[in-house]
Amino acid sequence: MVSQLPVLQVILPLMAAPLCLLLKRSTLVWLFCLIVSFLSLLISILLVQQVSTSGPIDYAFGGWDVPWGIGYRIDQLNVLLLIVITAMSSVVLIAAKESIAREIDPEKHVYFYILYLLSLSGMLGIVATGDAFNIFVFLEITSLSVYALIAMGRHRRALWASYQYLIMGTIGATFILIGIGMMYQMTGTLNITDLSVRLAELPQKRTILTAFVFIIVGVCLKLALFPLHLWLPNAYTYAPSIVSAFLAATATKVAIYLLIRFTYSVFGPSLSFAAIPLQTLFMALGLVGIFVASVTAIYQTNVKKLFAYSSIAHIGYMILGFSTGTVAGLTATLLHVFNHALMKSALFLALAAVMLRIGSVQLSSMQGLGRQMPWTMAAIVLAGLSLIGVPLTVGFVSKWYLLVAIIEQGNWVVAGLILMGSLLAVIYVWRIVEVAYFKEPATAQKGDVLEGAAGGSTEAPLSFLIPIWLLVGANIYFGIDTRFSTQLAQSAAQSLFGVSP
Amino acid sequence: MFIGLANTWVAILLMMIGLYIVIAQGNLIKKIIGLTLFQTSVFIFYISMAKVEGGTAPIFSSDISIYSNPLPHALILTAIVVGISTTALALSLIVRIKEAYGTIEEEEIQGLDEEQD
Amino acid sequence: MLLKDLFAVTMLLSIYGLLSATFFVAMDAVDVAFTEASVGAGISTLLLLVVISVTGRRERRVRHKPYAALFVVILTSMLLVFGTSDMPYFGSADAPIHNHVAPRYLNDSMQEINVPNIVTAVLASYRAFDTFGEVVVIFTAGIGVLALMSVSSKALSKSQPLNRPRGLYEQHLVIRIVAKTLFPFIFLFALYVQFHGDFGPGGGFQAGVIFAAAFILYAMLFGLDAATKVIKPAVIELLAALGVLLYGSVGIVTLLNGGNFFDYDYLLADPIAGQHLGILIIELGVGITVTCVMIMICFGFSLRRRAYEQKVAIRPKEGAV
């Protein structure tokens, strides 16, 4: 059975999704999803072990050898993403039951869980596959389920946000399709390993270059890289809280994975970075993204939107590491993929708890919340510190690696700008702290839904506190003991450069 | 060169018409129609590359020796299904938007949202 | 597009779908043509028409921000023309795609799978996992539409039949009789397409669309209530899930028999017979799911529309955040 692990990783949640329809009862379906998600996590842990001991695993669907059939190839880069996605999905799901009960109509609960599992399996499929067209198919499974999940938000703006995301996402996916078509046209193959070999020896470069540009633009649309980020803030803000937490922790990470996979494994660094000034472009976009998004975040009055903009800024950090084109820079990017997932899932889950208790995530309605929900707010503060990059948190670790990678290249200006970007994070995190701890509780504010707030202590239930503090604990644990995460990121980065660890 | 690539370039022209409609039109339904146009034209682009001069449909027969390439056909079958799935979901979103906002014009929806801020 | 009438635009799109289907026939892609005709000129037109009947057929505004769009489009098209200028010419047999990977499908599939329609061999066996993904996409869309459009059962039970004529059949006896005699033939044709996919154009997806079209025709002629009595929406949902599970279970069985996922050789003692059985079952799974999802989507739209007309579906829950 061990040799079948790669396919089980994807097929387990995929087959579990339609089974949910047979179970019908909301609680039962939730329990089922939870079990499936944790089993997926178990599988990805086994895969990590297997890859680290015996190297990349190949799997051929239908017994057909690649490139004739579809093949999975699990290497150091894939397992990092697989474990991040399955772990985040499992932790977030713990809190889903109560959050959903509050935010979604009872008769739609089963649909919610089905779509959740489908988006999970879609992401796993994108990451695990070694076939370019298969990426497109699973990308669409994720996208369609995520559009529907976002549209399930209570506010009518959720519909509009979902529509905008649908348009942008479909254009992005179609661009990727065009790019894949051109690559196929020039090489006759769709398998990623085969593509990389055949692309490298091709004499004509024009079509390949165009294919590269189309794929990068398509991926960047999904990634919400700075000028193409417009769909993200509303989508994260108006989606149901659980969906926001899941998406913030995983969706953009998958896009980063695709970016790295296409530039390094398919086109190869020599073509990706030599033919067009991609590195300079990405460095500039990353920096501008950090500043514009951070400054915008400061002016937000909706805390979910604030953190959504902060996500865009952090995509900037990841892109900066990517743009160095060195092992150290890529390690920093991958480390940040891991660490950022921990921070943002903790923050958005805490916001889900706030939403559960006071029915709003407006900054103004969070006045004095530090006393009413001490554990939840403490979690927001700690995860916020991690977001800034304070020592002993994961945020510090990934920023440190990023700075080292940038300084290694002698780029002191960029390093200074990164530090300034962190200062902006201090401001927006402080705004929340100020409102929550240094303002009097808003007693019976007009227009706010303050049910249960009168009773003084309205701490979130344990089903929220456990996953939130699990994540906060991880933020601190991996900030002190960095062996697991850095080793994972480093071996992934080295494998892309063909260096044996 | 112009004859040899004519098919591709017509497909490109159609794609760009579709893309233009998606970006420039304010009516949500027209955007979806543009998106469909865009995607269908990409299908034309794919199918054009599968054609072999003098070939026939890839259905095996003992007296035929040249077939067109079956792989793009299989890919596009999948892509068409993906396309209609996206369209169906988008249209259901439009219906809900119409119910919630009372309009399906981009500008008016954004205006309503800004009013609320 | 200068047309302001969305109905006309939809009709044009439908014609475009039909034209591209004929183009696909000319390009030897008969399976794709079949699918595009049923989707582009069929289902998507139908869905658009239902939506237009809710939202109104007139567009209110003139278009705006054409310059930014023009800029993007011109940039993209320049890039595309630049990129394609290097490509192998149309129809040239020495292009890379005709010399790598594809030759095996053309030369060996008869020995390996023994299915004359090579496109079916590719999508159902060599790339069966892509097709599984496709079925899941369709299923996702169906569940997504349900999640967005389903009207709460409370609202539905309250809803009364509309005042206006309930179906065409009350006015048009001829249509009703003609349609009734047509149904058996449509079903027969759908079954033919379903099971003849190995030998000619066709397969689960196309058959599913035809099946669904028959049901939708029934609903149009005899009213939605009559149609939902024939098959309950809950049953359709379960069947849609069942189709996906049927497809996936073929993979599970091959796993248990010691092969890789979707390795049909392990289904039966004789590999070729195994391939045939595998393809038959997965095509059946595709057919079931597609039929049910298409019906699900159309019913979802129609029920929502009826509820919308009666103003019972929309609960004033918006604006709470």
C-alpha cells in the first residue's frame, strides 16, 4: 500500500466529497470531513518521511508510463506544500462546526463540506501532479469550489467578490491553458519532466517565451501578485470565516508553488531568468506590493480586510525571496510559505471566533474585546507579533532567512526596505491592540449584533480555542526550534537547483 | 507564412474579441458571454494544431493510414466541460446578484457598495 | 458588441458555438464537435436564456473604460502573434506534436486497448485521471449551483403554482403529442451514444447531455411540478454523487487487485477485456453524473426563478456584517 500513497493523498478527499451527500446530517458530515482531513495529514506525513529517506516518488496512473499516461511525481517541494495544505485544512476544520452553524443556513451545511473537501483535494491534486494539463483540471476543481464557498458568505458583497474572483480566475486559468497549449505544440508532451528536457533542447525560443509569459501571468492572477491582486481583499473579507482561514493559509501558497514549479522545473532557471528581466521585475513588484498593501492595510476598518491586505504584502515577501534566484532566497520563500500559513490561519480563525461571539469584525465593534475574549485576543496579538517578525516567532525566522539571502547579494537597499515594511506591520497590528485593550467596551452600540456580550465573559468555545492555540503554539514552537521547517524548505530549494543536500 | 498560420491567427483574433468583452463590458451577462467566446477560441487554437494534412478523424480503420492527433481532442473535451461548469456557476452567481442588488451592471453594483461604506 | 439586446447576443453566441462545432468536424475532431454542439449551442444557450428571463434582456448602460481594455487586448494579441510566428505550420506532419507521444496512441492503442475510437482510448484509459477530474469539475459545479440557488424547502412548500399557464401543453396539444412520441427515440439515441463511444464519436458526456435535454424538454412541456414528480431533486443529487463514486470505484478496485489507480488490466484476467470493462463503467459514471448535474442545474435555475417571481426565496438577511 505504501507505493500507492501519492494517489491516496488526492483520491481520499476527492472520493469522500460525494460520499458526504449520503450522510446528510450536518454533524455527521463534519465528523467525516474531519477524519478524512486528518487521514490526509497522516498520508502527507508518511510521504515526507518516505521522500526524505528514499528520494522522489513516481506514480503512473493506469500503469501507463509517462509521458503517455498521467504521472505523479512527489519530491521535496511537493511534500512541503502537501503537509502545509493538509495540516491547515485539518486544524481549521476543528472549528468549522460552530462557525458554520452561525454563518450558513442549515440546509446548506452538507454542500459546504462537500465543496470544502473538493477544494482541498483540488489543491492537493495541483501540487502532486506531474502533468501540465492535469494541473489545469485540478486548478479548476479548486477554483470552482472556492468561488461557491466564497459566495456562501452572509453579506451580499460575498456574491460580488465571488463573481470578480471568478472572472479573474477564469482569465488566469485560460491564460495557463494557452501557455500549456503552446508548450505542447512545440514539444509534443505534457509531462513536466519530459517537458523540461525537450524545452531545453529546442532551437526556436519565441513560442516558448510566449508560453512562459502566459503561464506566469496566469499564475500571478491566481497568486494575487501586486497589480493583479484586486480580487483578493473582498474575497477574503466576505467569505464565511472558516473559508477565509482556509484560503488565507493555502490558496496563494499553491500559486507560489506553481510559479516555482514552472520557472524552475519546467522552463528551467536559464530560460526563466535569462530571456526576460523577470528577477528585476518581480523584485520591484514584490517591494511595491509590500508597501502599497501594508499602507492600505493601515487604513482598513474591517479587520478581516486588514489582514487580507497584509496577505498581499506577505506575497510580496515571498516573491522577493523568489526573485533572488538563489538557493538561500528560495529557501526563504518556501520557509515563509510554511510560516505564513501558520500566522494567517491563526489570525483568521481568531477572527472567526470574534465573528461567532459579536457577529462583526469591524474594528469599532472590537473595542475592549481584550477583556471579554482574553484568550482569543491574546492569540491575535501573538500571531500579530509573528506577522511583524518579532524574535522567537516564525515570522522572525522567515524574515531573517530572507534578509540573509538579500544581503548575500549585496542588496542593502532592498534589505532596508524590507525592515521598513515590517514597521508598517507594527502600525496595523497596533491599531487592533489599541482598540481591543485600551478602549472601553462598547456597551450596546447601535446597529451591532451584540448577543451574549452583556454577560461579561464571552470567551470563544473550546472548539475554537484549541485550534487557535495549537496554531499560536506552532508559531512559537517553529520560531524557536526551526529544524523541521528549515530542513524541509532547504531540501526543497536544493532539489530544485539540483544540489544534493 | 500567412497561409500556414492563418488558422492560428484567426483563433487569436477571436480570443482577443472575447477578452475585450470580458474586460470592457459592464454587463455581467455579457462578461460571461465574452468569457465563453474567449475559451471557445482557445479550443479552436488547440484543435487546429491537431490537424494533419490529409489525415482523418482518429477512429481506427484498416484502410486509413494517416490520422489527426487525438490527444488535443481529448484535452479539449475536458476543457469544454470545465468551461460549461464555470459558465453555470457564474450564471447562478449573476442570478443571486440580481436578487441582492437589483441590477447586473458592474458600475451600479460598485456604486451601491460604495454608498454603504 | 454593440447590441443592447441580450437575447440577440445569446443567439449569436449559440450560432458561434454551432459554427465552431462544424469547424471541429472539418478539423477531424468529431468527438469535440459533438460536445461543442451540445454544450455551446445547447446547454449554455439554455442556461443563458433562463438567466436573462430573470435579469431582463435589456442592457442599461453603454460600455465603459474601453481604453484600458484595448491596451490589454492589443498587448496580449501582439505577444500571441509574436509567439505563434515560430510555430509549425497548420497541418504539417513533421510538427513535434505528431511525432512525440501521439504516435503511440495511433499505432499501439489497438493492441493495448482495442478500442477503435482513439480519442476514447486516450481520455478513458491513457488519461483516465484527467477525465475523472473532469467529472469532479462537473460535480463541483452542480453542488456549487445548488449551494447558491437552492430554495429552502419551507419557501417551496408555500409557493403556489403560478397564475399564468403552467406549461405549454395546455395550449398546444400538437406539441405535447409530438414530444411524447419523440421521447423514446431521444432516449434510444442517448443510449446509443453512451455505448457506442468506443467505436464512433460519442461517450458518457455527450450521452449525458442528451439524456438531460430530454428531461429538460419534458419539464418545459409538462411543467416543473410534473418533472420533479418524475424524479425527485434529492434523488438526482444522490445519483450525481453516485456517478462520481462509480468512476472512482473502478480505480479503487484496480488498487485492491494490485495495480495502479485506473490500471484496467487488473480488472479481469484478460487485460484487453479488463480495458473494455473499465472504459464501459467509467463512461457510465460520466453519463450518470453529467445527466444528473445538468438536470440539477436547470431545475435549480427554474425553481429559483419561480421563487423569485413569487418573492419568497429572498430572505432579508443581507447587510449583516
